[in-house]
Amino acid sequence: MKAVVIIVLLLLPYTAFGAETIQSSSGPHTKHYEQSLFKMTEKDMFSAEMVLKDKDLKVGVNTIDLIVHDKNDKDVVGATVTVAPWMPEMGHGVFEKPVVIERGGGLYSVENIILIMGGRWELRIKVKKDNAEDSVTFEFPDVKSSKTQPQNEHKMLHSAAANVDTSTVRSSAKKLFKISYSSESGPVPIGRIISWKLRVAAADGRPVKNAEISISGDMPEHGHGLPTQPEVTNGMEDGDYIVHGLKFSMPGWWVITFKVKARDMADTVTFNLLVQ
């Protein structure tokens, strides 16, 4: 009873209390609030009740509360709870991890859920308590921008990309290398795995052999990276390298960065792409 009182007091400003019993394969479970979302985890080890403080998720910063019970409908105290936002159609999540704070009585607050764009999102939740570990996914098919969000914000962001240098041949930051790329697929496709051919030469034009090259990518306007983890291998000729497993999940301004290490030299180079 004490735990129920704690939960009611903490969540009372946001939703109406109206406990009901939900039947599952593991037995009856308590749903505390009328407008909350309720699910059992995949293996029926836990129940998860989600209270949305703004009544729905929106583009921007969100906060939710989770009430977690075990299979016997008892409060789960001292669990490790993680929440991972995911956009399945785009194949990416978010840069900043949400922060989970335990409040007591099986209640966990989740702050800093930053959704970077509208559309279909999932909140993938994992609960671990002692030797029990299970997960559950809540789906939000139509996340929209807040009504108070400036309507021209997206246009302003795109105007920042209009003047970027999209050259496919560039010198590295310290001028140690001259690097170029070409796409084997021609125009960059959206949502398909492709390969790039990378050409690395020293400042004097000599091809650079057996370099260690890593790649990273992000979308400055949306705050997320590549949905895959591309790898770079040696090509057929000296100075040639192949970038495998590259995928662009959506149109817009992408920034691709290569880190190159060869002998006693290390440098980085950045390419801008406007994917359409």
C-alpha cells in the first residue's frame, strides 16, 4: 500500500488514478492509471506501465514514468532499467541516452528522451533484476512536432546546408593527405547498402599504402549517425581502399569523416553530402 501511495503522489499532477486489473499468462497485474500504456515484457517476467507526462511523445525533449512490477505483480525495486528510442523505418536511434532515475515503489522516471524528427518511433525498454532480464517495446506510430515549435525551424536548418562544400576530393585537416572518394552506385541511394572507393595519397601525390582508416558519419540537422558500421579495407592498387557497408537512411545533409593513420602520420578528412 505504501508503494501505491508513493506512485499516486508523484504522478497525480499528470494523470487520473483509476486502478484496474489486467490478466496475463502469468496472472493478474495492476494498471494504475486510466490513460497510461500497459504491456507485459516478452517473457512475461515483468509488467511495464508507461505514463506520458505530456500525454503523447513529441519531437524534442520528452519525459515519461515507468511503473515496473514482477510476474507476481510486486514492485520491482533496485532494477536496472534502460530505454532506447528507435526509428525503425530510418534505422537509427538517438545520440544522447535517456536518463533513468528510480523514485521508489517500482517507479522509474525517464528523462532526456530527445526525438529528433517526426514519424514512427519505438521505445525499447529492458529491465534487469537479479537473474531476471526481459524487454518490451512501446510503439508510437505518428510522433509530431510540438505546436509551439517554430514552423520554419526545419527550413532554417536546411539553409545551413545550402552552402557547404560537397567536393569529392579534399585535403586532410593537417594537409598530410589528399583523399578522394567515388560511389560505385552513382548517385547516393537512400536505404540501400553501398560501397565507396577511397583514394589516399600523400601531400606530394604518392599513394599511401596499408593505411589504417576508420569512418564515422552524422546528420548535423538531426543529431544522429549512420545506421550501419562501415569498414574500410585495402583495394587492388596502392592507395586504393574500399568502404564496405555504407548506408544513408534518409535524405538531407550528411557529414562523413575518415581518420587515416599511415606510418607516423595521422590526420582526418571530412566530406559533405546532400543526399536526395
